[in-house]
Amino acid sequence: MRNFLLLLFVFVAFSVNAQDNKKADWTFLKAEKGIKVYYQYVDCDFNIAPDAQYVLLKFENTLGMPVYVEYEQLLWYNGHCGLCTSDPNGESKKQIKVAANGTTEGKCDETGDSSLKIFVKFNAFQTPDLLTKFEINNIIVTPISE
């Protein structure tokens, strides 16, 4: 019994440490209008799509009320920003909801919110397009009345 408890303690300690390490992977990008933006590069392993690398985004709301966050996501592939000069269909415009004093973050899944993840490259094979830069601009914060 004593060995079992010791083993359980070690497992829990490693699990907590692994979760803390995951939190440390986020890199601060900017803070604006009560919203902090973070990112991390992640290799995503998918079941029904080719494995790929993504930039996951995390938005932290430091305000005491839930908000909608609208922003512009500018992407450079091979050093060229295709939507920087012309975006007739509004592809660079994104909107998310963030709870009061909460966070909303991208995840590695095939069906996740595409406004919170940015394609970088495929892992298993090469394609000519590679994300070389990204920017999050023109943040607009709108309070949500409850």
C-alpha cells in the first residue's frame, strides 16, 4: 500500500508539472484595451487530416465583464502578405467571445475555431507555402450585456 501511495504521489507531481510546463509555452504578443494576446507554435497530430504545425492564439480578458474581441489577422507566407493591401472578402477579420477575467485559446483539433489557430506548415511533407510572419492588429473590444 505504501508503494502504491508513493507511486500515486509521483504520478500526480509529474502531471501537475507537465500542466505547468504547458502554461509556460505561451509567448506574450501584445496587450491592448484590456485584452492580452499570447501565442505558441504547436505540432498538431490529426486523425483525419495531415499532421501540421500551427500557431495557437490565446486571448486573456482582464476586464470584469464578458466581451467580444474583433481583430485583424495578417499572415505572411514566404515573406508575402496576401491580405495586407486588399481583403475584399474580409478573410483577415476574426471575432471571438472571451468570458469576464477569462481566456479563450486555440486547440489542436480538426474542428476547432479557426480564428484561434494559424496554419504554419505540414509536418510530413513539404509544400511551397510556409508562414514566415503573423500580426494581430486593430483589436476592438465590445462588452456583452448579460
